[in-house]
Amino acid sequence: MEFVVKSGAAEKQKTACLILGVHKKTLPPSATALDSLTEGYLADILKRGDLDFKPGHSLMLLHSRHATVERLLLLAMGENDKPLTEARFNKLTGNLTSQLKSLNAREATIVIEDINVEGKSLHWITRQLVEAVEYAFYQFSQFKNDTGKGPVLKKLTLLADRKNAEEVKAGLAQGQAIGNGRNVARTLGNLPGNICHPSYLADEAKALAKKHAKLTTKVLNEKQMSDLGMSSLLSVSAGSEQEARLICMEFKNGKRGAKPLVLLGKGITFDTGGISLKPGASMDEMKFDMCGAASVFGVMNAILELDLPINVIGMVAAAENMPSGKATRPGDIVTSMSGKTIEILNTDAEGRLVLCDALTYAERYKPEAVIDIATLTGACIVALGHHTSGLLSNNEPLAEELLSASKEAMDRAWQLPMGEEYTRQLDSNFADMANIGGPAAGTITAACFLAKFAEAYPWAHLDIAGTAWKSGKEKGATGRPVPMLVQYLLNKI
């Protein structure tokens, strides 16, 4: 989608579709001028009750007498002139993007200042609107011969007063970067496992570095990881013909010597469960088990586009979890890079096995903080459903920063507790720890496992098992938590 910021009177615009936000009792200045031009046309329509002012409703007018616009789309802003709540704003953007997708026109214009959200700036409103449009217009059709008819709309103009134009442009820039990054993550997540394997992700990281001088990519192969003692990570890829990779994308655009922030993504490009084989139903969705890694790629693309003055390391622990004669068995004991030994009671709890060695490797960057992102536990879906990501941390200030970013980005997370009482569930008779802690508090015990390898720095864990993809009719990767993480990095500047 092409976005343009423009200043000028709404009633003078020559556009295929002019989009106005209207209240039941009062018309905004943009609509008032247009109403006068059309001899009270808008006021008459609203008076008749043709537009339902419940959240998320709109009315398309195909003929506006005496106006220069071909179509007029009225967005319901409420019964009175009070600002929208975030929930109502979400419904508004959902309706708007649906209307734009079905619009038989190549361009449209929206009066961005008509939209007022409680406690939010015009910058925030613009950014969220642009993100919503980018998300809605995304298509993954590269494997279809008949792609069908896509949206006609190619350009959206944001109309704003000249004094607010720079604020709108800033919001647009962030919205596009986050939207583009999120769609990068969605594409990687949607790719099938026979194409998107560990080597594919490594090649994508190398290609990204070739495009950007400030980004350097390093990739460790299995021989190099073995030399470092990463037996935990390598135990996951043991049953696969696809070799594991540890990918490190180093973006150095901050102050020289400033400690970097490390984002670590779980990159299980397909998860059969290994010897602890998953049920066949919906196993195809296990291509989404690398969505944590995909989100790291999405964030790196976004911060490169924004050229943020910050040092960030994007790490991906990539492997494929397959059953074979070489696969790790339940009951096997491996030694992690940290030297801690792990009894593998369930090979389907593999994400923590690749992440723990990567967390140890991250120490060499002397990071300010490390955040891992993983589709780690089905228990998180039981706890939080598909709306909210799980957050656990060994550092309360870091947790608060992420929670604040999640609220600001409308990419919600919820903090779960940690403690010794949960860590004891990982006790093993034969090794330093087991890789599972039983059925109770599965999300928490998984984080407690990871915390044992993140004692050298502030660390947070995002469990996105419930938010990384959708099933059913809307099946596909969501690109979460790219908005939250980019907002977190923006807040660090």
C-alpha cells in the first residue's frame, strides 16, 4: 500500500472515496464544510438514522451531490462527541479496512484528524491505522496458481491540517515499518516446513545483511555448535536430515560500547514432537513453531527501516524436530553449553532445549537485557487464550517495560509468576534438571527452566503459543509480538 500525507480542505478533495468520521450529534469541521456544499445532505442522512452509531459501523454513499468526491464513507464515531475507547477504535479500524478491501477504486482519502481516541495522540492514531491497513491487505498466495481478485485499492491519502502534518508523517513512518516487519514475520511463519528450514532462515539473515551495511550476520553450523558444547540444542536436530543453525544478526547503530539488547527467537521450523510424537490432527500447524524466530526477523526489518539509533542482536535458534533412529529418546541426558545436565523426559518439550544453549551463548554479547520469544507451551493457551501473550521475567523493571510497550502497541501481554516452588518441579533423580515439570503450571515451569540459563543478565520470556497464529478460516501467522517489541525498542531510545 502506498501512503501519502496531504494538507487541504476536505470538501475540495478530488478522490474516489473520501472517508470521514462522524458523531450522531455533531459533525466534525471536515464534514460540516462538506454538508454545506451538499446543501445539508450529510445532516439529513444522519437525522434519518441511516448510519448505526454502534462501534464498527459505517455507511458508504455512492453519490454526493455538488461534491468533488465519487464516494463518501462515513465512519461511526459514537452517539456523542466523546473520544473513542481503544476497543471502539479497534472495531472502527476493522470495519474501515474491510471497506477499503472491498472498495472498487485505486485510491482513497481519509481525514485522519476526524478520529479521536481517548488519551492517544494523532501520531499513535496514525500509526495504528497504518498498521491495521498493512495487516488487512497482506496476502500469502505465492503457492497458488489462481490467486483470485485481490484488493483494487493501491493508495491511501491521510488528510491532515498543515500544523499536524509532521506528526502524521512520523506516525506513518512507524506504522509502515512495523506493518512491513510484521508481514515479514507472517510470511516466514506461513511458509511450509519443506521450504522454510534452518538453512533457509540462515540464508534470509545473510540476505538481509547484504542489503544493510549496519547489519552483520553470523551463522553457526552444527560442527561449530558441537565445539562449543551445545549438546542440548543439537539433541533436538539429531533426528532430522536438516542441520540446526544458530543465527546472530548484529545491528550496531547505537553508541559505541553501549550494551546491546538481545532478541532470541525459537526457530523450530517443524515440530513433530520427535519420539514423543504429536497427534496427527492439526500437526500441519507445527510449521508455525518457528514464529518466535519469525518475529525476530520482523523486528530486525522494522528497526532497519526506521534506522533506530540502538544496538540490537537478533538471535535465532533454528532446528527441526523429527523422529528417526538418530533422534533423542525420552530419558536421554545431555550436557548444555553452560555445563548443566538435562534429563529429557519429553522430546516434545524441545523449544527450551534449543533456547537454553542460545541463552548461554548470548552472554558473550554482555547484553543490557535478553528477551526470548517462543511458541513454547500449550499451557499458555489454556491460561491466556489466543488474545494475550505470556510474560515471565527474572527482572521486574524489564517486565514492566515490556508490559508498558504491549499496552502502547495494543499487542497485549500478561505477566505470570515465577518462584522456587515452581522450579522444584524440574528436579531430576539423574541430572541437574528435567526438561519438563509435570502438567501443573506448564508455562511457568518452562520459564523456570530457561531462567536457569539466564542468570547473568536481565531476562524476559514471551510465550506466544496462543498469539503467534490463527487456526480455522483465518488460518495463518499473525506476526505478533512484532509491534510490542518494536515499541519496547522505541521506548529505549
